[in-house]
Amino acid sequence: MNNVIKIALGAAIILSMGATVASASPDKGKKLYMKKLKSACGISGGAMAGKHTVDEWSELNDAGKIADEIKVICPKVKDGALKGKYLEHYFDFFKEFGSDSGNVPSC
């Protein structure tokens, strides 16, 4: 019985750590912005994130319009840079460095 409990607890810990690692992050969003969007946009990541406030970026994300807004700001962006798997990272980056956040990225 003790072994079953230990195995169950170990599995729960491993699963919870895996979920944390797989989440989006501003750092990954910054790297993706630098690699996929910066040349097409022609502006720094800070300038891009500063186009909206934190709340405005959140509203765009909730409405599923992050990709549309990126295309409005950067019309030269190719669709490959706006894949769904990238959008959550872009959002975290934009939200972290929105115009009213007080944070300034180094890109």
C-alpha cells in the first residue's frame, strides 16, 4: 500500500512540473519576436509591446485577435510567424511589456 501511495505522489509531482515547463513565457515571446517578427515589423520589441496597454493586450487575447493586431501593426509579417503555438508566447511578451507596465525589454 505504501508503494502505491509513493508512486501516485511521484506521478503527481512529475505531472505538475511538466505543466509548468510547458506554459508560455515572456522570455520565449521575446525570443520569438526577435526571430520571427522584428525584421518584418521594423520596430523593437519594446515599441511593439508599447502599442497597447496591458489591459488592451489582454482584451485582444481574450477576443482571439492577437494575430490580427500584429498584422495591422506589421503588414509585412508572414502567416508562418503567426502560428497558434507562437501566439500565447507573443501575448505574454506584449502583456509583460505593455505601455503601462513600466517594464522595458532589452530587444
